[in-house]
Amino acid sequence: MIRRGTYSIVARDPGTGELGIAVQSHWFSVGSTVAWARAGVGAVATQSIAEAAYGPRLLDRLAADEAPTAALAAELSADELARFRQVAVVDSAGRVAVHSGDGCMPHAGDRPGEGFSAQANLMASPRVWPAMAEAFEAAEGPLARRLLAALDAAEAAGGDVRGRQSAALVVVPVEGEPWRRSVELRVEDAVNPLAELRRLLDLHDAYELADRADALAGEGRHRDAAELYVRAAEAAPANVELSFWAGLGIAAGGDLARGAERVRAALDADDGWRALLARLDPEIAPAVSDVREALGVARER
């Protein structure tokens, strides 16, 4: 049996109804085993001697209107290794159930709260899961940021006794198809997975702004779109792609000179962007002809 020391948190955001899970461990690709969530249904963490089947099975039970406590009890009763499992579940109503078997390697335990549960095993300190709960309750902002704050608190309280290697963060919307995700990020192997997870979340948020800008541009609201394109590029200043599309958006919003300068910066960074600029159709980027002319780039036929 492989003992996987892990700390995680499952939670529902009472304001948005979003559901999420965040996890960190000294184990490769922890998110692929531990983290499960389904839009409008629930979120599950399965760890210690992890059995991935708890994820989809519990989500199926929640989708069939079983309460988390009854659903988890039913799965544990059929599991010969239940004493080695650590499983937490939260449903779309914020109801929570958690199990930390007496076979989990110390330090191990859980702290359920209003609409969430923090749990950990093989920790350096018994302060880890209480620290996670306290940090989550005190944190503000989007659910993804509050979940990440809980992981930071776990690490500050000692974390996994073996150190750190991988992390994951999943947030699903209040409704939608089972595959819908608001956030889905994984760090499979890193010296500091939480720092990398935060970097990816920052980048995710920047691209989300760009997606919203694209939608506005599709509605012909180019000035509104330009504002969001600028915010996206400023949120990730080293990202060449966001700079490129922000430039085209700014130009479409009426500021050709400033837009062309942003596009020029992308072209200077890599010739691939020059090739893309030459191929773009005005239907996709309405100001592309003007930007090409301003930068002396011929259209590729």
C-alpha cells in the first residue's frame, strides 16, 4: 500500500454557488487522483491511501440527490480499506461529510466548517488542517483565491512531512454540463508547487479577461473590449500573446497608434506573430488591416 501524504480543502462559495477543491502533496500529479468536482453537484477529495473511485462514485450519488453523509457512509461500508482512507465531500447546498480513518498516518485529521472541509494526513504538525480552516474562513475574494489561501496556511503550519511536489486547483460553476470548469489548474512536479499554482491562477485570470474582451468585440463593443484587453495584458505583462491581441483590440477601439505599438512588441519578440498578423482576417480582428499598414506588414494571400 502506498501512503500519500496530502492536505486538501473542498468548499462551496455561498455567494456564487461555485464548488471547488485545492490540494498539495509530496507526490507526483496529486490532482489526477485526489481532486474531483462536477458543476452544480459537488466536490470530492480522496486521499491517504487514495482510491480514485470515490470521486466519480460520490458525485454520482450527489447527482442522484443523496446527502453527502449518507453517500460517503455507503461508499465506506463497501470498502475493506476504509480505515486507511481520508475522504471529504461537499454538495451544491454546502452540506459536508468527511472521513479520516484511524489507519491514516499521523499527523492526520480534518476540520469541517460551514460549507467546507479541510483535511490532511502525514503532516509535519497537527496544526495544518486547523490552520487551513481558519485561513479559508478569513480569506476574501473569489473561491479559487480562498482555496489557495488555505493551502498557503497549511504550508506555513508545516505541511507534508516529506516536503512538496505537486498541487491542483479545481472550481466548477453552479450549473452546467458535467465537464464545465471555472478553473482547472495542475502543477504536476515543481520545487514550489504553490508558487507555481498562484502564477498559473494569475495567468488564468488574465486570459479570462481576454475571453470576455473577445465576447464584447464579437458584439461590436470594441471600446469596452479594448479596456478589458488592456487589463488582461497588464495582468500578465510578460505574456506576448496577450500583448498581441490587446494591441489589435485597442486599435479596434479607436487608438491605432497605441494598439500598433503593442502589436509591434509582440512582433519583435517572435517572428511567428508577424506571420500571424499577415494571415489574420478582418472578420476575426477588425482593425488588422490598419495595424498591418501601420507596421508595414503585407497581408499573406
